[in-house]
Amino acid sequence: MHKELRRVGAVVVLMFAALFVSSTVIQGVQSDALGKDPRNTRTRYDSYQVERGPIVLADGTIIAQSVPSNDEFRYQREYPQGPLYAGVTGYFNPIQGATGIEQSMNDYLTGTSSDQFLADLARIVNGQPARGARVELSIESKVQQAASEALGNRRGAVVAIEPKTGKILAMVTNPTFDPNGMASHNSDAVTALYKDLLANPLDPLINRAIGGNLNPPGSSFKVIVAAAALASGEYTAESEFPNPQFIELPGTSTKVYNFTREACGPGETVTLAEAIRQSCNVPMAELGIRLGADKIREQAEKFGFNTPLDVPLRVEPSVYPKGGDVPSTALSAFGQWDVRASPMQMAMVSAGIANGGVMMKPNMVNRVIAPNLDVVKSFDPEKLRTVVTPDQASELTKMMIAAVATGQSNNARIEGVDVAGKTGTAQNGVDDPYTLWFTGFAPAQNPEVAVAVVVENDGDLGHHSSGNIVSSPIAKKVIEAVLNK
């Protein structure tokens, strides 16, 4: 009898232990994850009983706010600037949850973050209603507006970063959508709109600045290959390469030509600096073969390729693949093969060079401010990694200045300002539209902004387009907006 009681007692003890462990894990470890789970509709419904904090820009412009509602949710989310900031704010509704900053900063906006515990306790003691904190972004309205107007109706994206701090000054994606429609409390209307947006072949819900399928970077990637060459210690800006009209990739019948279908200048050889200035593919393909895929990948990964990143929006990792053979490596040296990049990534490349080889972590949140105006959290500049040495950054800057001043990126020139930059005109297939790029920074010797622009679908100009024709002028207007603030 006692033996049976001991067995029952042991089982009861084990059950209580299991209950204790599971409740501890759920409440202490998994609570945040469960609260953020998009399937947790109860959390979303409860959050509508709280006045969600606003999202504002550096100059105080409100881009998301909560106003009283006449239905059971008490508050309605509004986006006063409409589509202009949809790629930044995302949307928040009780049916599908949140995207964008609404999602990544949800704990602060609802007042439930651990950083707000004491303030929340004081609120309860004082009998004040629950309110979320204000999230202040680094985005600058004039720069965002300039980027949006410059991009116009073209399919693509623009990112602008302050090199010394990593602050994101602009993030524009197009086509976009009006988040007010997605913030509706009418479930049928939201579901119908969401289905329409998903069915749209132009994918307006995708933030092309940081995600989607990504695009081949084309000749803008030559800056990374040049950095790899300098980092190897075997090459300088004046290193020379054969200068034929084309090169036949080893073991194939594939011929690589320069964009002009001519040699890169009149000489039998051409320097690395001149290949960058004129954006020549043939000498870069030769350089890629000599360097090998491992060295190019190593340099690309220093700049951030193949690495996840939150800004705090999740950035889709740009890709320099493994397993490339010699022909693939040659193609990758001018941003083709299976190399893929986001505008955020290419802006980071320029920002790292602009900052003397030190890449700062991109971030679009300045601080979080409680309803009582106390600063809940500040986001200070953070060094991400060293991408090149100061001397290498200086050499790359000189090459990029020449590309804009007298080379194939000259449509980014600004009177009285040294602009460092590099364009790209990437192929996506024999008859498919080009992807058009620009990445660069200015002023070259004391950089205030690094910019990356991508335009898809030939910029609606057909194969007569190029990165210099379409993307350079867009970048120029964004740079001017920063310098003229």
C-alpha cells in the first residue's frame, strides 16, 4: 500500500514540476514571442484598448497615429502622409496584425516593453489611462520627399544613409500602397484590399529598399571587387590588365563585352582605376578570375552580403553565392551571375567607404519617448565592422570620384561638390529589362550622405536605358536635398 502511495505521490510531484516548468517557460521565456505571434489575435484586440503611440520623423512630422474610434476597438490607426511612408511604417490592424515599424517597434508603441515597466507602474498608481510611447525616426521629411519625387512612377527604391552615424535619412519604395486602407476595422474591406494588393503583379506590398527577390547589382558591384583587389595586397589602382574588345570565358564559348562593345580606351592595357571610371566589364572579368570567388566573397561579406540585418526592419540578406566556377566568378566581377543585392546593402557599401572604411550599423529609430516625455530608449550610433582600411577607402573614393567627374556615372555630377559614385546596368536575361543602379556619396571628402538607387524594368525606357541615364539623376536629387537642408 505504502509503495503504491509513493508511486502516486511521485507522479503527482512530477506533474506539478512539469506544470511549473511549462508555465515558467510560457510566462518568462516565450511571452514576448507569443505576444508577437501574428496568430495571436487576442493580443491585437487587447492592444486596441490602449492609445498606441505615434510614429514621428526627426522634425516631428507625424506619419502614424491613433485617434478615437466609435467601434469596439476604441482607437483607429491613421497614416497622415499616406503612401509616402508605407514602406517605413507598414500598417496595423486587428485582423492581420502589423508590418514595418508598427511591427518591429510594437512593444514600445503599445507600452508593453520591459523598458517601460516603471513608467507603466507609475501610471497605474496614478490612475492614468494606458498609452504607448512615441517612436521617433531618423527619416528626414525633405530627403524622403525628394527621393520619392525623383523616383516618380518608376519601379524601384531609394535609400539614403548618414555615413558617420548609420542613420537612415530616406527609404522609398515604389510601387507602394496607402496604409490607411489596411488599417480599417472592417475585416471584409481589409481582406479584399489585401487580396488585391497580393494579386497586383507589381507587388506593392514588397519594400524593394530592403527585400523582395533582390536584383543583380551590375557594375555597381565593381566597387566591391576593386576593394577585394586592394585588400589582397597584389593590386593597386594603377595595376594594369589586358584590354581586348572582348574576353571568352574559360571552358565556354561565352564572350564578355564592355557595355560599349568596344575596348576600354585605346591602349593595349587598362588600369583598375580606368576600368572603374569607364565601367568596363572585360578587365573586371579578368580581375575576377585572378582574385577568385573566395576573395570576392570575403570582401562582399565584409560589406554585409550573406548576413541578416535589422534596421530595425528586417533586411533581406544580399547574396554572393558559394560554389561558383571560373566563368561564374568572372561574371560576378561585374555584378552578374547569381549575385543579388538590395538598395540598403549598396548604400551600406558606399557608406562604409565614405566613413574611412568603418561601416556603421544602419538604423532608422532615434529614440523612444514615453507619454510623460521621458526618453525610454535612445539608439546611439553603433559600429558594425571595418570593411576596408583608411588607405583603401581613400583609393576607392578617388576611383568613384573619377567615375562621376569624367566617367560613366557623370549624370550624378553636382556643381561645386565632389560626388563619389558608381552606376550599374544589370542584365536579367537576353530579352528581359535591365536593372539600373547608382551607389555613391557626397561630399566626397566630408560625406554627409550615402545613397543607393535601383530602378527595375529598364526605367520604362527599353534597352536604351542605363544606370547613368536613369538612376544617377535620381541620386543627384537626393544628395542635393541633404546638402541643401
